[in-house]
Amino acid sequence: MSYLEFDKTIMINLQESLSREVLRTNRKGAYHCTTVVDCNTRKYHGLLVMPVPELDDENHVILSSFDETVVQHGAEFNLGLHKYNGEHFSPNGHKYIREYSCDTVPRALYRVGGVIFSKEKVFSRDENRIMIKYKLEDAHSETTLRFRPFLAFRSANELTYENDVINKSYEEAPNGIKMCLYHGYPELFMQFNKDVKFVSEPYWYRGLEYPKEQERGFPYQEDLFVPGYFEIPINKNETIIFNAGDAQVDTTTLKTQYEEEVSKRIPRTSFINCLKNSAQQFYFRPKGSESRYLLAGYPWFKVRARDLFISLPGCTLSIDDTKRFEQILDTAILALRNFMKDGSLDPVIKEIDRPDILLWCINTIQLYALDQGMRRCGELYAEFVAEIIEYILAQKHPDMKVTENGLLFAEGKEKAITWMNSTVNGKPVVSRSGYIVEFNALWYNALCFYNNDLNGDKPIEKITKLIEKVKKSFSETFVNGYKYLFDSVSGSKVDWSVRPNMIFAIALPYSPLEKAAQRPILDIVTKELRTPKGIRSLSPKSEGYRPNYVGQQTERDLSYHQGTAWPWLLGAYLESYLRIFGKSGVSFVKRMLISMEEEVKLHCIGTIPELFDGNPPFTGRGAISFAMNVAAILRVSKILEKYDNN
């Protein structure tokens, strides 16, 4: 049995199958995403979803779905599936699915009477197009396949409705047609690898529903345009390739192109292989650009500075892709230098002005040094690390200052400046201001890395003294009488909430705390914040605990960092555990990873969602694939390899 395989009992049970999604991406930010039964449940779902930079910086659903119909002896068996008003699903094509697997490419096996055929999908890595391979495995009489394309041509953040602006015309293309419904969009080419008949039969399918949007309190009904249908006969053991993309292709080479794309895939035959594939799905190079980036997640996240730096080591170094790390970091360094020079905000890397971004960047470079060696790191990045330290010490950051005690003070009363960045009515839900615990843990770590490692042969005296001052001030400021750390301190106002951010005072390579002070912090995180799916953003014992990320947007914003569990924090927690317990902690860490492994078969197949409810049954929520989570688990797995090899 394949690692990612689901049998008939799961596929025909919509409660089970509609909760499982599949995602395929390319390096240009385009993707294919739907459920395992090909029923779209989000407005972000579609066979071909892609950026259209000529319009905006959002993704756009071009081809929503592609319904297949098997025709035999004049009888039609429609294999599509859509949700309509009143919990009505039609045409219920999922009942013909016998099995579904996702090890190399998504593959469904259908049985319709005496007809058995398979369907596989491959999304091109380098182009905005999807290929679907149909093979007639068995049939006892003449068989015809009929295909209806459901077209959207809209932003992935919006919905479309029947209108008179639409351009319903089409033109013939080799073995297919091309269409463009609205001005400003690219043409959509729909082609086959053999001659096909297209029958024009324009029709609006009204009232399709997306239950995931309904759950989130957003508009959830739309109309989709179907221009007609393709019809093509198929013989037993014959293979047909369908291609949909924004450029015309040579249809005689489709089979070869399909096989080449499949050969590039890492088989998802294990938990780690799934995460390796998932990590590569976040790689992003905008159309016409040589710059490389890392997307924060799918389906709605773009490039965010903090996510990029936290995710980069796990998504590249942990899967032995050093070149990709250097390419992405070079792009980010250019953006940071522009910001430090004159406050310029990068058009692609969002939130680059947040005060902790520079500190996370140094930590990213530090992890590169641990992986590739200090000499190589020094040659590439020592000068830039020095620039960051000098920039901070010169008090140039608009939202963060170095105070007399050596600690960093950041203003976050009116603006969300940390990773806990949800807002309601423009105000931070979690107001973190003043001396913020992970900022200063990162600051101490950055100073030590800069002075002890990059300048190890010639440490700078003033930095040595500053390190001593920061270490002393950190304990005096953050360690409370209950032996855990305040989350933030601003004058006489201290935040006693038990939050996970204190874990970074242990997880980072250099800790400002003595060994004796580290164990109690790990203990309280273990007792109050650890769950099987991640570390809670707030203890159940703290005021304002809201563990369930459900309801409309405001309700979810209020819960986002008030008790929900985050897998990326689990990575920091497990690294801390190994730092304190060493090899004796390996078995515990492995058990924790087992609890994460089951998630790759429950939500978006082969990856990890953004967050989980903080209380049982710890349901996955938010974005279906999140870079920081994937990166964290890959990093921990790589660390475990070192213990196993010793």
C-alpha cells in the first residue's frame, strides 16, 4: 500500500474526503488545489490558479474545474462533483472512485460499470499549466470521454457571478481552444494530445457553494461559466493528456512533457519526503525576475519577511539545498540593505520594517554557519551581520531602540510588531510593547554570534561588554518569581501571561540564561503550552484563553494568538528539549514527531496546516500549508539524524 493512499470507504464518505485537500505548485506562485474528490470547497481552489501581474499582485482562479463524463452505449456517467444550496451535491461523481493515491502525483481510479480508468494530475514546475493524464484501464465496448471546463477568471479573494461583460467567444488552437473571459487576463489554452471535438454550448452554472468560506463568514456562492464541452473517443489501454495553461503548447510532445515532470518529483513515500516536497512548494520566483523568495504559505499567503527568515534554513539547508538558501538570502539582503539605507519597503517581501526582522535574519545566517561552516559563512555574510549590528546600535530603527541596560525596547501599543500580529479594528489583539522577550533573546544571540563566532579571533571589546550587560539585564527584566519569563515588560507594566515566546531564550544557540534557569522554563512550557500538534500561544490558565480558531473573521482574529497551537513553535520547543536533555531526550522528540506525522494524511495531503485548536481534538485550521511549520519539523528531523549517527 502506498504511503498516501485512500480507499473507497474514505472517498465516497464526503465528511472524510472533503476535509482532505491536495496542493500542487510551481516556482512562479501558481498552483492547483482542490479536495481529493475534486470538489472545490474554497474560493481559492482551482485547477489553474496563477498570478496575473498585469492586474495586481494577487492570485487568480482561471480554470476552476474540469468535469469528466464517461459515455457508453448512449448512457452518460458524470464524474464531477460540486456543492449547491441546501447541502445538495451534484453530479456525485465521487461514488465511482475506487482508490486515490498521492505518492508521486495525485491519482484516482474510477470504475463506471464495465469501464475502469485512471486520472493523474501534474502541475508544471516552471510554467503556469496543469496536465491531466487519463488512461482507459479496461472497457468492454466503445467509450467516449466528455469534458466540461468551469471557468472563473477572477481573483482568488473574490467570487464571480453571471454578467454581461464576459467574452464568451473562443478560438481554435491545436487540438483544442483558447479563451479569455475578461480584459486584462491572459488567454487560457485548453489542448489535448490528440484531435478533439469541441461543442460550443455556453451556459452559466449558478449557485456553486464553498463551505470553507461559509465557515469563515465570507461570501460563499458563485456562478461559473462553461463554454461547452470537449468530446474524444478512447480505446482500452490508451492514454489521453489534457493541458491547460496560459501559453500554447506543442501537443505532440505532451506525453513526453508529462513524463519529464513526473520524473522530477520526490516520491512521497515517507513523512520526511512529504515535507521535502512541501518545502519546495514554497519556492517562488516572480515572472520575469531573477530574484528568489520563499512564500509564507498556501493558498493566500505571499512573501513575508519574518516567515522567510524563520523558514529558510528548514526549507533549504535541511533538505540539502544550499544553493537555494544563498539565492533567497541574497534577494532578502538586498531588500534589507535598502530598508536600512533609507527606509524603503520592498514590493515583494512584506513587513520588512518590523523591528525583529533584522534579528531573525542574523539567526538565519547563524544556522547557515552551523550547517556550512563558519569560514564560508564569514566570507558571504560577516559584513552584512556587522551592518545590522551597527544599524541597531546607531538607534536607526524607527520602532526599536537600545536602552541603557543594553536591552531592546520596541513600541507595539498601536501597531502589531511581533509574530503575534492579529488585529481587530486596526489595534493589536495581543499588545506586546516595551522589552519583548524573544526580541531580546534574539538580540543576545545575535551579539554573541557576531562577536564570538564571526569575530572570534578579534572580538570587539565594546560588544563584549554589551553582551555581559544584556545577559545581566535579561535575567533581571524577564525572570519572575515563578521562574518563567515575562512576555513583555514596559516600565511598571509586566505581562504575566504564560506564552511560548520565552522558549527562544533556550532554543537559540546562545542563551542569556544560566543552565539552572533554563529547565524551569522548559517545564512550564511542557505543562501549560505543549500539545500533540504544537505549542499553545497562551496557557489555559491565563486570562483571555481562546483555544478554538473558528467563526467569522473577527472571532478568529481574537483567537489567533490566544491559545491556538503552532507547530513551528514545537520545533523551537523540541530543539530546547534536546539542548537540555541531549541524547536522553531523543526518544521523546521522536514520539512528538509521530503525532505530527498523522496530519499529512488528514488535511492538505503531504503537508502541515498553519495552526491547530489548542484543545482536543486539536483540529487543523488556517492556511492549508504553512512554511514555518514545515521548516521547523524538517530542522528537528535533521538534528535527530546527527544524534542517530553519533
